[in-house]
Amino acid sequence: MQKPSFKDYLELHFIILLWGFTAILGKLISIPAVELVFYRTILAAVALAVVIKLRGESFKIGRRNIIKIVGVGFMIAAHWILFFASARVASVSICLAGMATASLWTSILEPIFTKKKIKAHEVALALLIMLGLYVIFRFEFDHAVGIAMAVGSAFLASCFTIINSKLTKQHAATTITCYEMAGAWLATTLFLPFYRNYMTDSGTLQLSADLWDFLWIGVLALVCTVYAYTAAVRLMQKFSAYTMNLTVNLEPVYGILLAWFIFKEGEQMSAGFYYGAAIILFSVFLHPILESMLARRQRNLKDALPN
């Protein structure tokens, strides 16, 4: 694995800022979550296909690999539907705080997927994030459904991040993201009949939107998806899945700040929410400190060993 540069860290944080903005866009766009994911994924898939064609790259990666990557797209579709639904049912801030549990799921799932040794400090930090979420849950119990949706979305995000970290070693980031967006669109399309018949009040889909909706959907698909996800998949060649997901815990911080400026959501949050968010933020900044301390300790032990 290549070592990340300072520029890589800056790009990673910019991507996370964009992801924090997606919850804002989800609330600005008037159409429901499922229809929103339908538009987002088809636009992103087509745009990525055009990029691949213009670059002269190949779509051929083998049938088995395509099926595997499209399957990851199914997870991404479910992740986004839960994500946007959480922002609608609760609030942008609650949704993003629930997403911070991604590192807990990664600390549990990554050793299973990769046979990697479990690190005690990663589990401890993940539990600290759960404590922060518990504090938020205690004071924001009215938003239990929204929190549950966000935690479910975080679980799926952890799963496909771990899988993508392995896929990036075999295929180009643009190709992976294109097939994943196509898979996410296919999953959403297959889900639409069930959704229309059993989960809508009127039994109809709301696929019509005004000019502002389509403008925001374009930003969501092209900037927050085509660029952000392609760049994130590329950066997975340099960052571990755990580091990616732990850094993504800053998404609530960026998103909450944006929500405060745009929607004045800070007026709706209790003091307990900010205590919990502070615990989550503390765990994010503690991780690189602990990693540095452990790396220094291993170097010292190695230097102390006789040649």
C-alpha cells in the first residue's frame, strides 16, 4: 500500500465535506428518498460511462468481477435510501451523527473480511463513538427511527468500503464506481414496484421535479458522486478501510456546521446532542495520535532488538 501524502489527506477531507453536503442536498430536494436515489444513480452511471469512453479506457473487467461490483452497487443503493430517509424522518444532524458508527462496524468487519488482526485501540475508539451516539440517543429519543436508519446506513457503508478497498487493487477507480452506480440504479429500479405498492400513501411514484430539484440532483450526481466516490475509491489504494471510515466520522461535523448555516438546525438540537457529537469528534482526532504512538513504540522495540 502506498503511503498517503499531505495532498491525499486534503483531498480526503474535501470529499468528506462533499459527503456532509449530500444530506443538505437530500433535504433541499423535494422528491422522496427512493426516487432521489433512482435519479442520482442513473445520472452518475451515465456520466462515468462517458468519462471512461472519453479517456479511451476499457469496460472489460470480466463477468464475475462485474457481477461482484454490481452487487456492491445494491448495497450502495440501500445505504443511500436509508441515509436520505433518515435526514427526512429526523434531521440532517441526527442522520450524520448516526453515520459515525461506520468505524464501529469496520473495526468488527474488517478483520473478518481481510483476516487482519483486531486492534484493541480501534475497537476502543469505536466503542467511544457508540458512547457518543448513546448520549445523543438519550436526549433525542423522538428521533429513534431516524437514528436506526442512519446506523443501518453506516453498517452498509462499512461493508462496501471494505470490499472496495480490495477491489481497488485490481481495477481502475472510475470503472469500479461506474459499475457500482449502474448496480445501485438497477437495485433501486427493482425496488420501485414494491415501494410504490406498499410504502407510498398514494400508490404512485413522485418522479416529477422542478428546475431547482434537477439542478441539485445534478450537483449530487456529478460532484458528490462521480467525483467524490471515484476519488474516494482511488484513495483507498493509500488508506486502510478503517482509516477511511474513521476519517469519514468528520462528515457529521462538516454536515452539522453546514446545516446550521443553511437550515439553522442548531436551534433544534439539545445540549445532549452536542455532548455526544463532541465525544465522536474526540475519537476521530485521537485515532491518528494513537496510531503514531504505536508506530513509534514498534520502531523502538525493533531498534532495541539485537542484529
